[in-house]
Amino acid sequence: MTRPTNLIEMLFDVWTSLDSLLVTLSEEQWKTMTECPGWTVQDTLSHLVSSEKGLHGEPPTSHRASDLSNVKNPIGEFNEHEIDARRAHSGATVFAEWREIEAKRRHMLSTAGDDYFAREMMTPTGPGTFADFLHIRVMDAWVHEQDIRRVLGTSGNDGCPAAEHSLGRFVRSLPMVIGKRAKAPDGSTVTIHVTGPVSRTMHVATTGGRASFVDDTDNPSCTISMDSNTYVALCCGRRFWPAVGDHVSISGDADLAGRILGSFNVMI
């Protein structure tokens, strides 16, 4: 296996963009709540800190959070312990810890041989290699950068290669969303226009009880259009239909479109 240079570059680009934003924050901004239940801007960075420390082989905290009310799975519980261990710290302290582990990870990812990326490990989506896991790390880091930017009103880095990569991961779930969750009827076709900063157009047809991508459709049952930031926020469960209605346009079967938009959350 060759080193996944493109993924490494995307991850580094996200870290650079994130650093340029975080270095400017006041303590009040660090404590701003995000759309992730119970997480502040500082908590979001604490999650990135603990993730990279774990990948670097550093031991997890022995601290145990007392409030696990927002936790839904073992990964979430692990994250909450790590985040809660840093909640009494200042944002500047967590940022300094981030810069320290970021420097270590940049060096490791820049100098490691092919074996480092080929090693087998368990990823959030099942068994794979570290190179497979990097696909998820790029998406996770970029999504959390956008979580922070949305609540601070500092938009940016939303048309970068990592944004393209992340949207591509979410797009793969469209047949499941449309066919299984929204129960699009046989013979129906759906067109999704993502208008930018990352632009894509997808067509999905349902035949024999299964939905799949098709190259084109002349007369879709419904057409849904939205910007890529809204698309990502829906996919990640940060925002929900119909609250984002001002950012979405629909033509055709409105009931089917509503079922689809209500089924978008596919975040790991």
C-alpha cells in the first residue's frame, strides 16, 4: 500500500484552517455551545485532541464523566470522558494541548512508511487499515471545523478538498436514505442538486424495491436543491427538516421530498 498523500494533505489543510480560527478566540467564544448536544467549541476541540492522541498511542484519560445523558454508544461514552476531563480548563489550555499533539501527528504522518498506513485496525465503520481510517479522520476533522464556524458566524473552508471528500462520503448513502428510509415507491426517480460551495447533482431511481444511482432522469418524481453546507448539516444531524426550509427548494412530489429530507442524518 502506498501512503495516502492526498488524504494527509487534506487533513493538514483542515488543521491549518482550524488553527487560524482558534488562535483568535476569546474565552467566551470557547464556551459557545455548538449544535452537537452538550458540546461547546472547546469540547469539540477536546474531542479532536483525544482522537489524535489515541491514534498516536497516548493513553486515554482515567477521568469518568458523571453526566452521560447525551451518550448513545461506546464511542460516544469514550468521547465524553475525554471531553469532560478538559471542561475545567481554559480554551487556551486545550488549544495548547491541541497544538502539541497536532505537531506530533503532522510529523508522524509526514515521515511514516507504507507499513504504518497498511496496518490493520478497527475503524468506526468496521475492520480496515489506518489508510481507511484516514478517510474518516478527514471527514470528522472538517465537519467539526464547520460545527465551530457555524456557531461562531465565521464561515470558511467550505469548498476545500476535504469538503469535497466529506460530501462524497455522505452522498454514498443517498440510495439508502431514499429507498429504505423514505420508502420511495417503485418507478420513482429523485434528483438532488447540491448548489455549492461544493456542487453536485445526483439522480436516484427505485426499481424492484431497491434504490440506486442512475446517470440521468428526464422527469423526476421530485427535485430537491440546497447548498452544500445545508446538505452536510442535515447529513450530520446538526440541523433538521423542516427547520432548514429557507435553504431548500423542492419541486414535484412534496410528500416524498419531505420524507427524504427527514431521513438525511447518516453521520457515523
